[in-house]
Amino acid sequence: MYRVKAAAIKVIFLGLFAIIGVFSPIKAQEVSIFLTRHAEKATDDPKNPSLSEKGVERAKQLVAFFENQSIDLFFSTPYKRTIGTIKPLADKNGKEIAEYSPMQQKQFAEELVKLNGKTVLVSGHSNTIPDLVNKLAGTDVYKQIDDSRYGDIWLVHIKDGKAKVYQFYLN
């Protein structure tokens, strides 16, 4: 009789635990973060230039590059050239661009890794994007981009706290 009661109680508790999720599998912490430097800038404003014609064309290339990739969230520093680089892609995805401060890279990296299940695109600068890649990946191997180089795209894929970094280049 004791065995029947214990077995019945065990079944009841297992049922309750299943209902409240105690035994449900924990979803892996996973986020994909694409990062790019702004496209070529114009000479219209020394402090906050917009994109040049070539930069506008590169922004269109970015749309083509991500043609089969859905992006959930877009982040940019508060400059015309960084916003202009990802705006066509954000518009195509029906998304707004959130601004972040390039002066608070560590805090921003910490927030990005918490975006479980999301795919993100970040637009920044020749000195901030490699630094952000390093912070996300826990490395110090990515160096400042030469000022004449545009078109680099990094993907930092983080799963269960482990980061893998991939790099692409748009000609």
C-alpha cells in the first residue's frame, strides 16, 4: 500500500513540476550580432558627415548582403553616417534604429549578449567596431580598421557563453 501511495504521489509531483516548468528543458542563451563600420562618408560636415554617393551604394550592398537574413534589432551610434549605413536595411525589415553611445562599449556589449534568440545589427566606427567585437568575443585580437577601409562585417555568434567570430567583406 505504501508503494502505491508513494508512486501516486510521485506521479502527481512530476505532473505538477511539468506544468510549472521545473523539468522543461532550459533554452540555450544564444544571440547573433552583426557589426559593421559605417559606409564611406561625405565631406559636407567635418563633425557629422552624411554618406557619400559611394557610401549610399554600399548601404544598398548591405541590404543585398542581408537579403535572406532577418534582423530583429538595429543599433547605431548617433551620427548621420552610421545611421545612414543601416537605415535602408532597417526600413526593409520594418524596424527602428536604436542609438547607443560609442563611449560606453562595455555596457553596450553586456546588453547585447542578453538579447537571447535575437539577431542584431550594429553600426559603428573604425575604432569602435573592432573593440566591440573584442568585448563580445572576450578577445583582444581585432584592431582598429584603417580609415580608408569600408565594407567589413563581423558576426559574433554567442551560444551558452561561447563566442564564435566570423568576418566578411563587401567590395
